[in-house]
Amino acid sequence: MKTKTIVSVIVYGIIIVAILGVIALVLAFVNNGQKNFYVQYGNEKISYKAENVELPKNAVTLFNCKNVLGVTDEQAKANNFTVRVEPNQKLIADFDFTVDGKTKGFYGNLDLTQGLTIAKGEGYFSVYLPEELTLHKLLQACYPDSAVAGVPAINLYEKDYLSIVVYSEEEKATVTIWFH
């Protein structure tokens, strides 16, 4: 009888240790570089970056921000995120331009978000791209009540000149979408 009790205790102990081990492995996987946050564009789930994404012109494009571990659609919505538009440092060289005669520098991590129409909601954001988008038109939209000059003639739809950078405050994770 005592042997049967000892064996039962050992078996239950092994089962409990195995369950705790599985839980620890799952938590280690999620917290060790595997981010819970991602951006969904159509059927594509972007957890780190996407390149060469062609967005429709003269239309609103919807991006859903989600959490992997959300069980229901409501729990999957990520709400604590920021959206920013930046130039591609590899494709657009630094240059100086003027705004009402004052020199400004165009550099790699310049925030161009105001140049596009971006709306943010609960668990999503949308981006409207006009039919034509040049670097001059984008900078003019960033400085709407000013005269912008000295900007190179670049059609922003030819290559991935711009990126949408989505940052999740909770996850400390960044998703970058290079688009044209």
C-alpha cells in the first residue's frame, strides 16, 4: 500500500513538473524575441517588416493592429500604438530645402506623418494616398501654410521611398512597412 502511494505521489509530481515546464517554455518563447504585436494588411500578418508593399492610390487603406495572444477579436485589438511616416534613408539622400525662405534639413528619420492623411481608431489605422504623390507635395502638406522650395523631383510611388512605422507601447515592438 505504501509503495502504491509513493508511486502515485511521484507520478503526480512528474505531471505537475511537466505542465509547469510547458508553461515556462511557452512564456520564454513569447518573451524572448517573439513579439505579441503585429499589423495585418489584407491577409498578411506583419510582425517585423514588410518591403515593396503597393498601396492603392486615391483610396483609404486599412491596417489592423493586433495581439497574438488575444482569444477573442476584441482582446486581439492592440490599442496603445503610434503611427509615423518616415523616408527611406537608402533611397533619398539628405538635402536642404526651404520653408518660407528658412533652410531646413531633410534627413533619414524625419517625421512626414502630417503629409499624409492617417486616421487612428481602436485596434486599427488607415492611410489615404492621393492619386499623385511627389516629395514636394508631401513636404508642402507637412508645412501647409508655408512656401516650400528646393525639393528634388521624386515620384514617391516609383520605389519604397517611404515607410509606415507602427510602434506598440505595450510590447515595445516596431513594425515597419515600406510602401510605394
